[in-house]
Amino acid sequence: MSDPHNVDRAKLAFVCVGAGRGLRFGSDKVSERLGERTVLETSIAALRAAVPAAPVVAVVAPEAVERWRRVLQSGFSGIEVIAGGSRRQDSVRLGVARAVDGGAEVVAIHDAARPLIHPDDVRKLIDAMTGASAAILVGEVSDTVKRVDERGVVRGTVDRRSLRLAQTPQVFRIAALEAAWRRQDLSRDWSDEAALLEADGCEVRCILADHPNPKLTTAGDLEMARLKTGDVA
């Protein structure tokens, strides 16, 4: 008999979110190339390498749905492409709803703008869900952190030993997510789903990534990712 506290990978789905407008980046960053694949394809390939049988819901900008369906469904099986919402959290809800329609009970939400996610870290995160409702991948803070006032004057140094940088994937039992969506103020902008569950009183486990997992925010980040993947002009 299976342990209900473990994650049944047959009930796991990935939601890969790439519906942002790329305002800070300056263009649609998930369409940029890393070698032979786009950023979005690279992220999905890493998720698939971690759990090959898990379905994937790719959430993209509404105007790009048909284009991405042609690209992704020709390269990956078991993938759905849907239109995202006006905010990241809206896109996540749409993606999770589609995963639920497919029978998922656990969802791993990943930002497509983190294409260097390592499959081993994805599996490690999923394994950490035993007995938990939520677990997120994190990084340590290596720099000294200063607290400043509105004039930019240092008012203190923060002890970084208890600080972590939230990354993705973030894995949730869908029942816990749905409960938080019912009880919390969804008109508010939530930085991530982990913050939403924290506000709802849910324990969120932090799992330290063993591999670099940078987010592509600027053109410089993309160039660094290309260097790491050997995609050098």
C-alpha cells in the first residue's frame, strides 16, 4: 500500500511559466536561444529529464500560444500550451487548473526564465515533499546584506545565515494551493506561491540547490547562460 505522505509521481505535473512581457529584459526572453533550443524549450527539457513521464503545462503569452504549440508539441510529447494571465500568479493559477484537469494532485511550478535548472535538483526537491505540503528550491546568500533607509544610508547589517534566495521549481500539493487561493486576498500581488502558502499558515520546506540556477533578468544574464552552456558565438 502506498504512503499517502509520499509524492506519487504519477500524480505530478509540471507548470512552466513563461507568459511575462520581458519588460526588464527588453524582449521576449523565453524565445531567445541557448544553443539549438529556445530558453523555454531548455527549461522544459530539464524538467522532462527529471521526471520523464510527468505532463507539462507551458503557460505563455496569449499572442504566442499558436506559435509555441507548433514548436513545443513537435519536440515534446504530453505537453499542453495555454495562454497566461496579466500577472504571474494568474498564469500559475491557469496552469495549475489545467494540470488538475489532467488528474494531477501535486504540481511543480517553474519559471521558464531559469533554463539552467538541473534535473537532479528537481528530483531532490520532489523527494523532499514526503510528509509536506510545499517545498521550494533555494540558494544561499553569499554577499553581506545591508539594511538601508530611504536615503540609501546603511542602518544595519543583516545576519545572512538565516536568509535564503527563493528559486524555482516550487512544489505544492494542489489541495494546499487551492485552500490558500480560497482564503487569501488574490487581488494582492504575491511574489510567489510560497509566500501565499506562508500567509495561509502552511509550512514551506527549503531545499538548497546543488547546482547553479540563475534567473534570466537582463541581456547580460542571457550571455552568462550561453557561456555556461557552451553557446559561444
